[in-house]
Amino acid sequence: MPNLNNIDLVYTLGLLLGLIVGTTVHEFGHAYSALLLGDNTAQRMGRVTLNPVAHFDPVGFIFMVLLAFGSSGFAWGKPTPVNPSNLAGGRRGSSVVSFAGPFANIILAAIVVIPLRFGSLSHSSDLYKVLAAVFTANLLLFAFNLIPIPPLDGFGLISGFVSDSWYRLMAPLQRTGVAVLLVVAFLLPYVGQVIGVPLNFLGRIIGPVRDLVGSLLLGV
């Protein structure tokens, strides 16, 4: 459990805001790209919008709060419905839709970084902390969703570019991917805390990607 005594409330609330807004633009990216490629499933369900309510998942929001306050694991929004058979380009089209979500997070991070990098905000100001938290949240969403484990976008991205034989081999992973993700994200870190061994493998994957992309955007 996080130590609430050591939490910067302004930064924590900024991180929660970043997760909400980041998840909204992420799902919008999926929905809008699918519409551009010929599938209006998400549009018919009111998902081609930047209204956070349309992408709200109550359980996923609870985990957003936990993440913002320092817990391990992951959070999510309401999955965007896509009918791959309607997409132009077949599996390649599906890959574009998969990548559109993380790409939207990078676009948002690139916008938020402008006042952080070029503005004259004090690093101790509340506005700077909130913007920094929103920036970090979107880097995390980008890095996490590109992990190639279904149902994450990284798996969908890779699936569109492999050969048919590899695609047939990968397809069964869609049935077990959620279980693998839950074990890696929640069970292993908990076991690691109990036995005193660091087992936060997601953090080891996400951290370097977040730091690299963040450094490139910040110019450091």
C-alpha cells in the first residue's frame, strides 16, 4: 500500500487527471482511426468523442485512483468496439487502429510538454506539477499499451505485420493474454513484496520506454 504521508496531493490529482484525459484521447484515437478506415461501429455507439463520460469504465476508474496514489498494476477505460472485417487494409488496418491509441497519448504529451519545456513556470508551482503529472501519465499509457500482450495495443500492432502462419500461432494468445497480464501486473508484484524480491516486471519494461520518450520530448 502507498504511504499517504509522503504523497504530493497536487501531483497525485494531476496524475489522476492525466490518466482520465489520457484514456479519453486514447480511446478516441482508436474510434476515430477505425472510422477513417471504414468501420463506424464505434461511431454508432457514440465513441468518436472527446467526452470522458463516453469512455468511462467504473472499475477501470477505481484502478486509476489507486495508480495515482502509488499502487502497482494498471487501469483502463471502456474498450472501443471495432469490427476488423470493416477496416480497409485487413490486418494492417487493425494495426493502424491499435497504434492510434498510444499515438494519441504521445500527441497529448507533446502538447503538454510545450509549457514545461519552453515556459517560465516555477517547478514548485501547482500548475507545473499538474502539467508534469499529465505528461507522465500519457507517457505511461503510451509505454504500457505497446507491450505485446493481448488485449494491449502492442499485440494488435504486431499482429498486422506478421505472416499468416505466425498470426495463426499468435491467435490463441488472445484467450490467455488477460490472465497473463493480471498475473504480471498484480500477482507477481504482491508476491515480490511478501518475499522481499522485486517482481515488478511491468515497471522494468515501462520505465525505460517512458524515460526515453520523455527525455526526447523534453530535450534532455
